Amino acid sequence: PPVPVPDHPIPHPRPFQRGDLRPFPDSSGTWRPTMGWKPRRRSGHHALGALAAAGIVLAATACSTPQAGDDGGDGGSEGPFTIGVSNGFIGSEWREQMLSVLEDSFTDYKSEEVVDELVVESADVDVNGQIQQIRNLIRSDVDAIIVNPNSPTALDQVFAEAADQGIEIVAIDQAVESEHVTNVVIDQAEWASISAEWLAGEVGEGGRIIAVNGIDGHPANEARWSGAQEVFDEAGVEVVANDYAEWDQSKGQTVTRDLLASNPDVDGVFVQDGMALGAMQALQSEDLATEVAITGEARVGYMKEWNKLRESDGDFSSIGVPNPPSVSVSALHVVVRMLQGEEFAGDALENGNTLHLPIPETVTDENFDERFAEVEDRPDAYAVDHHITAEEADGYFQ
């Protein structure tokens, strides 16, 4: 029956045990016993007794995915594993694609009985909100957490809380400093430097540019701008103005338009992905699309405009460095192997906790036709994507 709750319903400060209440009340304000709850087993704290007693043997598949029942010989768990996701920003189509491809890959693992449930906490939140997201996942008794963090350091305490519960933690999209977290990321500074080097070559030494960046203080934005700024400084390119458009196409158009109004005599625009189409539209509205160089993005909407401008003006040039949303899939491959007890190869991690994924091939004028043909039927928001395969994930482990 419904159980009355005190007038200060505080979420449980420890992992659930059988018979505990849900972490949130129902629509009537009453907490009810969790239905179908079963204890989760932490990696490193149990063996293969249940499967051995049942005489179950699970064969490896051709894709070399670790199977439920594999111990890995190093304290790993048989699973199936419950995976949590903390996504603290939903203001971009990139994040939607990141979650969608993760769910698809999770379904494949679930069909092989490696995982059982994907618990997603996804909302626009500040650092405190993301801390609460992660604590919700801890209380949901997940075996691992994939987090797209809002800060490189401010989540350290809650990461430690999760690690104390035996939860594996993997950060994607941007690296964090916590010793309890394994970063599975592209190098964001290197990613931005590729576009910056192209733009510096277009405007030349002494060139004047404006910059349209993401979210002020966000770890990915800070790493990107640091990498780009280093390139511009070395090339003698002057950044006359810099503003933030929160990786939003509409805001990207508005910010670019305002920066152009204040700085009409510029040679180029440095803009991060998620905003390049908006920035291009601002240039087009001022008849500057073929006069001012702009770094682009490997997304279908921008590539469509790129294609039109190539056809109307043979001298138009741009660049698109893919920032793959499927980093979430790469992270899933990695964290499953961590849960199975696999150990990283000696040279796999940089700085002790960071696995740098390869940056996908850049879209350029030279390969544009081929790359555009691969994605032109996709929605405009679709980002050219890439993730490591299961076999490639194996290569990061002993």
C-alpha cells in the first residue's frame, strides 16, 4: 500500500536496498515501494557463481563484444550492467544525436545480455543541477555513468561519491581532472586548431577576424578557444572581437551580425560547430559570404549552403571538422570493457586518465563532393559522425 512520507521528502543518501522507496514521490505526493527492484552487483565484488550454477555458456560474437558471464580474469563483473547518463545541456541538436546513437548501440548490447537498463538524466542544468543528476544515478544503483560534464573540476566531489559506490565513470565530449574518471574524448584544442590553421591561412598575417564561441566557461569551449587562440597568435592574426552564442544556430546568426556591425572591416569569422550555419546566414544577409572567410562545420545544413556557394562561386572555400556525437558510443564500448575487468594498455591513457579518440577526417574543398554525398539526405541538424568499433575499443586494452 502507499506509504506516507514525511513533509521533507529527502532522497535516500545511500544505494537502495530491497523494499526501499522510490527516490521521487508519485503524482499524489506519496512514495511507493519500487516495483521489480533487484540489487545491482558492482564490478569487482562478485564472480560467476550464478551463471556457473545454471550451466550457462555465452559465446563471443564476431564483433568481439564482451559477453555477460565474461570475468576478464581481473575482478570484472558478469553483468548485465545498468548504465547511467548525465547530460547537463540539451540546447543543441548535437546532444540529441549523441543520446540517440547511444540508445541504438545500447540496444545492441542489451540483445547480447551485456546490459539491462539505460538510465538517462538529461536537462539544461547548471553545475549544481548536474551534481543532482549524478546523485540520482548513484541512487538508481547504476554500474557505470557516462557524463557530458558542465565543468572540468566542479563535479569532483560527486565523482568521488560515485567511485566510493564502485561505479565506473567515463566523461565524454570534454575532459575532467578527477582521478575517479576516465575521459573518452577527442582533443578539443586540437579539433579547434585545425579550423584555426585553415582560417589563418585564408586571412594571412595581419588579418583581422571575429570569433563566435560556445558557452563562456564551458570546458569544451575553453579548450577549443585556447587551441584556436594559440594558432592565431602564432600566425599574427588579430582577433578584434569575441562573443558567445551557446552553440545555437539562431544565436550564432545574431551574435555574428552584431559583431559585424561593430567591426565591419574584418577578413574572417572563426565559429565553432553548432553555430556556423547561423554565422553564414549573417554573412549572406550582408552580401559578405564570398568576401569574408568563415570556418564551417560538418553538418548537413551548413554543407548544403557550402554546396550552393561552390556552385555559384568557384572560389568559395570553407572547412568542416567533424565533432562526432557518437563519442557516446565509443564511451559505451570502453566502459563495458572496464566493467568486465579489462585493463587499459600501458600507452592507452594520456595524463593518467584520458583516452583521446581520433578526430574524424576533415571535410575540405578537395573531398567535399564525396563527403556531402554520404549525408545530403540526412536532416539539416545531422552532424557527420564517427565512433570507434568494438574491435577498435579492444585495442585500447591489454
